[in-house]
Amino acid sequence: MPHVIVCDVNETLLDIEALRPEFQAALGDGALVREWFSTVLLYSEVVTLAGPYSDFASLGAAALDMTAAAHQRPLSVEGRRRILQGMLALPAHADVREGLEMMRDAGLRLVTLTNSPPASVRQQLTNAGIASLFEHSFSVDAVRRFKPAAEVYRSVADALGVSIDQLRLVAAHAWDVHGALRAGCAAAFVARPGKVLFPLGPKPDIVGSDFVDVARKIVAAS
């Protein structure tokens, strides 16, 4: 069984819902955080397929301007800054630490793989209080392509000196699970509220209702 657990960061480990007050203050609607983040993910695929590459922080800023313009909401410099800085201080979901410690104590290796730039993810994990649980954090910046491009997952295996089938991605995104499975990894899906698997894609062998449930199933299978 795969012995390297590769955790996605944003939404899987960290709760972007914490940005709702900032979106409410800046754009008058806290629910726009979801539309904004979906736009960020969409355009990460656009720049991967069509180019040119821009890092995730730059995409986040551009998508924020697009969201404000789409709803004809004025966005102040301070409001923009507070939202983008808030991404660096997201809290971990309440189930994350317990699940990570469960897998670590079972002897599994823990790393992260994220679309965020290296400096950003270091700050995110440190501010969330979970940085010490991971042996390494990987960023798509290394290959200048965003998940779910196969090169991203393969770069983690190469860096760790293991075969691709020794990796198990853990994510709350169906597109991330799809990409990992297609690249040759195992995967586990965290079915957070509103998250469902892609019906036309390959199915992971582990699906759980929350991070602890997924961690328990991974440990049982290892």
C-alpha cells in the first residue's frame, strides 16, 4: 500500500470559509468567497493549458478583481489586501490535526502538495499550527503547471525518490483526485459538505465523510 500521504492544502486542510467576513466587508457578500475560489481554480487550468504560467497568488488577485467586476462591486485597495493576506492565515479544519497525527503515529510519511507558491504554503501551514506534522511541502511552482496536470504528482515522487504508486493523494476536490489517479497515484477523497466525486472519473479506494474518517481508513489499509 502507498506509504506517502500527499495532502492537498486549501479546502482539504485549511478552511477558506474563514474568509467570509472579509468578503462581506469588501464586497458586501460573504458567499462570494466560493465564486472567487472557483474562479481561481478555473484560471489555474486556463494558464496550464494555454499559458503563460502565473503563480497562484497572482491568479488569486486577478480572480478577485474579476469577481468584483462581475458583480459590479467596488473593491478598495485595503479590502483586496485583507482578502489576499487572509489566505495566508486560514485556520485548519477542526478534524485535520487528529487525522494527521493518526497517520503519522501509524508510521506513514506526510507531505503536502499545493497550487500555492512555496513561501505562501509555508506561512499557511505555520499559521494554521500544523507545519511540524509534515516532512516536506511541495508546490506546483517546481514544474510551472497546476494540478491536476500529471507532471505535478510525478514531481513529488521524483523528489522523494519513490515510485508514483507509493503516493496517496488526500483531497476534498474531485478534480485533484482524478488527476492523481490518472497519474498513477492512489487517492482518498474527503467528502466535505458540497464536495462530490466526478461521475465520469476513476474512483478512489478510500472515501470518507471527514478528514478523521479518511485517516482512519488509510491507517486500516496500510
